[in-house]
Amino acid sequence: MSEEIELTGQIVKHYGSDKGMLIPMMQDLQAECGYLPIGHLRCLAERLDVPLSRLYSVATFYSSFRLAPKGAHDVTLCMGTVCYLKGSPMILEAISREFNVEAGGTTADRLFSLQAVNCVGACALAPVMVVDGKYYDGVTPQSAIEIIQAFPCEEETAEPSAKEGAK
Amino acid sequence: MPTVTIDGQKVRIKKGLTVLDAAKKAGIWIPTLCYHPAVASEASCRLCMVELDRGDWRQLITACNYPVRQDIVVYVSSERAEKARRGVMELLLARAPESRELAALACRMGVEKTHYPSVTESQRNCILCGLCVSVCEQVIGRAAIGFAGRGAERTVAAPFRQASEDCIGCGACAAVCPVGTIKIRLHKDEREIEISPFKSRAKMVLCERCGMPMYSGQVSREAMSKVKIGRKAFTEYLRLCPKCRRTETAERFASVPVRRE
């Protein structure tokens, strides 16, 4: 709790308590925490005397603001023209169904953040999936799931609590 | 005082009032949904569009927030204005297909059905007029709800889509909702008032006589804090439900001996 107060206090002070600087303040908060934690937003709203509903409106309006922490791994699926024609919508659907995550969302166990982007610039490899910067080419709904499933195994040994929490 | 000519009828109104005010004075009906005298007009529903004569061209304007500054000529029942309003109504009907209030208004405007597909479940029956949001912030001063998301996903929600701590359960949002989507639910067993669909609940104050739940406790505290004079009389007033208050008053009168000359 004190950490929330301290961090938001610093940010607010930095902008001279100006309500009009709400967005830069929220950007700083996200840069610090990786996302916008509810507690911090509450603190910020209180300190600026701005309703929490306004902060929530702003946070949900801009797609660059995140209200939940990012997953340990970044899964990016290309939905560009070529990948799209080669079946990336099916891959997206398969991943969404298998891991119960929507595009732009993070799995409940915080292992993966799934993003659907417009083009990763590797059309010759279509359909492309990028996991933590590594490109996978010619992906099928089946192979995409297999590629992603190969990742949590590492996590199990490193952070057994994360997996338990998800169950 | 500027003169507004509406469909040929001339009315004089105070400078700064709106075209809608002028139309009301002239007895001309303009359909409205998001307009409410208690809050600032946002003209978000676009249902009150009328045509403004600009000399060599005519412009569609929203009557509810167009201030009259000089003599102007507007057309409410011109073909273009009516077509524009009907088009808006069709779009609104697609958003709120289950609203009886909206259907009645559509009927009055001569719109029978919509050609547009209906929207997703989460946004269903909300026309996003923002009246509830404005009332909560400007009148009640709580701002417990606001808009969330954007574009096709825009909805009215409490922060984090959880029951809001700022909500006092006054029900003002339900009272102003023009399509009847926000509702007050009473949970008599738990003595709670719920504002649906925002999930917020508040404990209710019971009538001291009959035990009927009357209003949320926070509302009475809020009201008390605003009362400056006659606090005692007001406290007395808040004790009973209207029915019991009548009964008690009647009893009091009955107990007064009548003086006969």
C-alpha cells in the first residue's frame, strides 16, 4: 500500500499535480509497473481528485494502456493479408480456444500474452507466429498450439507457484 | 430578444437559449433522448436534428445544444430533417431492440422497424447517450460510472466493471435512462438496493413504522449533508415511508380536540 502511495505521489509531484497531465502520469505508472494496477490507479485518482471512472475510461480508451500484467511470453500472430489468406484466422481461433485467451489478452496463468498484429513483414513465411521474438513459419492451428505448449514446461521448473495459482 | 422562425412560426426567446427551447415555446415537438434539463447537453443521441437556414444552404444541427444568438430560421419538419432523424432512430433501434420507451418514440416518429443488424450482448439496449454518466457526475457528484472502451466496444461501466465504491445507490441513472435499460432492483430480504447492470448495492433505510425499505442509507446521509435549514423537520420527514407519513399525520390531526364555539 505504501509503495502505491509513494510511487503515485512521486509521479503526481513530477507533473505539478496538474489534472491535465493525467495521461502522461498514467504512462509513467505503466512504465514503472508494466501495467496499470488497480491500487495505483485508485491512489492516483484520489491524489488528483479525479473520479476513478475517468481513469478507467482513459485506460480502456487507449490501446497502449494495460490493466493486467503482461504474460511471461509474448505470442504475436500475424493477421496480414498473406497470413490471413493462408489461414491465420483459424490459428487465432485455435489458440484462443485452447488457451482460453482473446487477442490482446493474457492467459489466466500469466504465461502468455496473445497479440494479433497486422503484418510482421515476413510474408514469405506465412502464416507467421512470433513467440518472444522467435519467428515460426508455416504455422498450422495444430502446430501453433504445440509450439506454445512447449513453453510452459520451462516455467513449471522455474516458477511452480505460478502454475498452481492458475489452477 | 432574437426571433426564431420554426417551420414558419415565429417565437422570440432569450439570447443563449437553444433551438429546442424555442421549439418548446412554439409548441413544436422535436424528439429527444439524451436531452435532460438537469445536465449539460452533449447532443450524443443526434435525435433532435433540425435544419438551419444558412441563406444559400441549409445545415443539420442538433436542436438541444444549438444556442440562439441572432434571428434564425429553422425547419423541423422539412424532408431532410425528418429523414435524418428517422435514420438516427433506425440506428438506435438496432442498439436497443428491447426498449419499450424507444419503440414508443420510434412509433411516434413513424419508424416501424430497423434495417440494421443488432449489436452484441454486452452493449445491448444501451444507446450510449451518456445521460447516466452526466447525471452521476454533474448532479449527484459521484462519477461512479463512466464510458469504457472505444469504438464498437464502447460501453457504460463502473471502474474495472466491478461494483463501484463511489455509487450511493441513489438510482438517478435509472431515473434518467431514456431507454429504460438501467434499472433499480430491490432485494427485500437483504434490505439492499441494486443498480442494474452496474452491480452496485447499497443498504436501505427502512420505514420506522411499517419496515418497508425506502432508500439507500448513503442517499439519506448525502441528503442530510446538503440540508442547511430545517434539519430537524427533514430528519423527521425521512423516518417514514409516504404511506405511513400520511397515516401518522392523520392520527395526529385526529388526536387534536376540535374546538367548538
